[in-house]
Amino acid sequence: MRELTIPESGPKRVLLNAAEQLFAKKGFEAVSVRDVTQFVKMNVAAVNYHFGSREGMLTLAIMHYTLPLNEERIARLESAERKTPGKPLALEEIIDAFVRPIITQNRKTELPEALFYQLLGRIFAANGDGLSQAYEENFRQLSDRFMRALGKALPTIPFDELASRFHFMSGGLIHLLTHRELLGKRAGSPMTMEAILGRFIRFAAAGLREGLAADASVKKGPQATFDF
């Protein structure tokens, strides 16, 4: 990829907008260079000219949304930490800093709301599977930063256990983003992302706090299954 600069207008921006919409709708592997150029009635060579390759176009589309999102996540986390110096944050504050920027970044995008969340879900789901090194490094730094905050909030949970829980929480967020419409259908009426994230934060906090495996040698009888 030649650069991460996002053009405000012109053919490169037209191609990028088309690629983002198609990636959101169909997934990264299903969209070809020809799909993008046909969508906006441009020559196939335009992708190589403006992005260097399909991979360059894909990387720019991903970084377009994830860089400002992750910057806001860390900024929110650090802002919360400055308010209580030397003390661990409440678990809900940490999770809020991780998920709330999804809403604020959506308000800054030109993508329709549903496509924005769909694209983020696909990006998060593809993490570690063929995405650019720039994205992988950015997400690794983000994960390390939030794991440190979680470790302070939950000091009795071993690191490997906490890492697993963070992974499960991230998986829940991916499902939420890619299947958001299911929540409205099951609730019987549409739900705002604000309401959905409120529920998610409570759910994720419970999952991060609880669930340490019980010592099977200690419990015997019916109470081994039912904890009264």
C-alpha cells in the first residue's frame, strides 16, 4: 500500500467508498477488483494506480475505520484512568471504553449505519487471518493496553484465563455487530445501538468476573451440578 491518507474526493475516494460498501455486504474474500470497478463504472487499472494492489485497497479500507476507532478507545481508557490515578477502573468503565467508540465513530462515517457495523464485524472477525501487518500491530497494541487495565481490575484471575475471557467478549462483540438486526427481531421492536451496547456491557462484565472452574475434587453429590 502506498499511503494511509484518506482522500476527501476524487476517483480514489470513489473507489474506496465502493470497496467499503462491497466488503461490508459480501465479505473480504468475495469481493474482487473487478467487482469494485464495475460498481462505480471505472477501469480495473484504476485500483492499481490509486492503491498499488487489491491488498492496498483492502488495507486502506480497514485502517480508515479501525485507526480512529482504536485511538478513541485508548483515549477513553486513559481519560478514565486519569480520574482515579493509582486505582483500578471499574470493569464496566473498561468495557465501555472498548465498545462506546463504535457509536461515535459511526456518526463520523459516510457509510449507512447497518453497513458500518457490518464492516467492523467483518474486520474484527478476520483479525489474524490475512489482514495487513499494520492492522495486526495496531490491534495488538490495543489488546495489550486493555488487558493491562483488565488485569488491574481483576487481579485474582490468571492472565491466560483473563485472555480467554477477553477473547470471548470480543467474539460476542463480533456477533453483535454482524447480526444486530436479530436482537430487534427477538425483542419485537428495533433497538438502538446505545441500548444494545448497554446490555452488552452488563453481559461482558459478568462474563469477565465470573466463571472460574470449580475444583471437582471438592464438590460431590448434587451440589456439584447445582450451586445453591
